[in-house]
Amino acid sequence: MKTPVSKIKKTIPRLALTMGDPGGIGPEVVLKALADPRVTESCDLTIVGSRKILEQTYQQLSLEKLVHWESLKILDVEFDGKLEDICLGIGNAASGEASFCYMEKGIAQTLAGEFQGIVTAPISKTCWQMAGHKYPGQTELLAEKAGVKKFGMLFVARSPHSNFVLRSLLATTHIPLSQVQMALTPELMSWKLELLVESLHKDFGISRPKIAVAGLNPHSGENGQLGTEEIDWLIPWLEKESDRRPNIQLDGPIPPDTMWVKPGQAWLGLPAKTYDAYLALYHDQGLIPVKLMAFDLAVNTTIGLPFIRTSPDHGTAFDIAGQGIADATSMKAAIQLGKELILQRI
């Protein structure tokens, strides 16, 4: 078991910003985010990456109009490879190795107590594989290094129209759709729910949450006509958990095609019944609606870790890297949420 992160009692959150894949838009959105004084105020931010690549991005995109280079705190990371093999707009083994090393350094420094949390710019899973690192994504690496077996991907977004906060937890994450049915079990659902309830209380101050749980099949199985998982185990599981947890409201299984109607209305500022969180059973069931409502605002936060981790809800966007047109809104939101969660836990 890894040594838990030391509790740091400070009023100013300390965050590591890993640069992500240096061939993608990570360096650009990190620098653009740090140009916003609302992001940097009352926070100690350190970029974990390659100083040379950051400086090249800074100069190429003329970002001196936005942020002062001298004001940046950079933890320069060495990696096995050549910086010359990394090109903006191209993902390869060199960029995968670099981004992996940035993550390793950020995690190690956080576990050592140097930071209270990590904000991760996007990486390419394919490039990690090309570099010989067989992880489904950053979430799994974070969990392994932190020594935790139970963790979850919670997506959070605040509506600019209504202030409604959308929270969506994925029961299963980066696995093929064909494996979802086998992966979903009452045991898995119970510990995902436990993580969600704990996060809602510890990170968001919600002690008696209302949680919606999606069905697996169309129309939640239509009484067994369109699949029997709901009848076989999901409904009995919901009844058992509801009896075991009298302090939470647990509703479901809600048909997946209608569960997102009310939060969509609330997002736009329309009156609608909402929940504090929505538990989706697989990746696209939870992320398609989140990205439709809040593509530039949603933040991925890993729950179950001994430290805060947030990330923008988008990829490396190799196709636009180096053009200066990447939108840093989600990166800003990830930093802001990271700050809020740290302060909530202090």
C-alpha cells in the first residue's frame, strides 16, 4: 500500500498541471488557461512538462500578449527520447513517452506532498501504447500509482444559463461495448455508488443526495422484452441499496433515452426535476449527453484517489495543434474545479 498523501493545511491550493501530449493542444490550452487571472488567482500552479516545448509554443503562437513567460512555474521533466522527434500536430512514440513521463512526475510529486492535486491535459492512448505503456488511460495510471483499486470517472459541469451542476458517473469506463454486460455486476455497482456518495458529501457538501441510475437496455428492458438485466439483478440491487442507504434517494432504473431530458432542460434554465448525480452504466451512455450539453465546460474528475485530479473533457486534437485556435475553456474549468475541490476538503 502506498503512503497516503500528506494533509497540507494551506489556504492557497497547490496544483500540478501536466502538459499532456506535446504534439497536441495540451501546451497551448495550458498556457492560454494561465493567461486568465481568474484561473491563477489564489492558487499556486506549476506546469509539469518540457520547458523547451512550452517556450516554442509560447513564441510560435505569440502568447506573450496573453501571459508573461517569467511568471510561469515550470517543472522541466526529462524523458527517454528526443525533443526533436516531437512535432506539433503529430502523435508518435516520442510524444507518448513524454506525456507518460509528465504524468509519472506529477503523480510522484503529489504523493510526496508537493501538490494537493493534479490537472491533466489530454494524452493520446495510442501514443502511450506506441511508447510501450499499456494503460487504457490516465485514470488507470493514477489509480495504480496511488495504490487504489476502487476509483471512478465523474464528469462535472456547471451551466452558464442556470447554474445547474451536472454530475455524471460512469459505472464502466474504457472497455469495448461488447464487454459491458459482463463487467456490470451488483458488486461493481455497489462500490461505484459508494465512491459517488462519498464524493458528493466530501467534495460537494451534499450529505443527502438524490441519485438517478440508468437502465442498461432500451426502455430499461421493457419488463424483460428488450433484455432481462434489469429484472435479473439491477432492480433487486437498487431495492437493496435503497434499504441500506436511507439517507439517499436512489431512483431507477430510468430508461437511458429519457434520463437526460430533465437535466438537459435544467441546463438551459427551464424548470425541471433534477438529481445531484446521474449514474450511467457505460461510457457513451454517460458521455454523449454530457458533451452535448457541456462540451467546453465539462471536467473529468477521478474519485477514489487520495488527492484531487481533474482534466478537461476533450482530446489531443492533433488536427488543430499549433494553429492557435484551441479553446482553453475546458482547461480553465478543470483548474477552477480542482481549486474548489481542494478548498472543500481542507
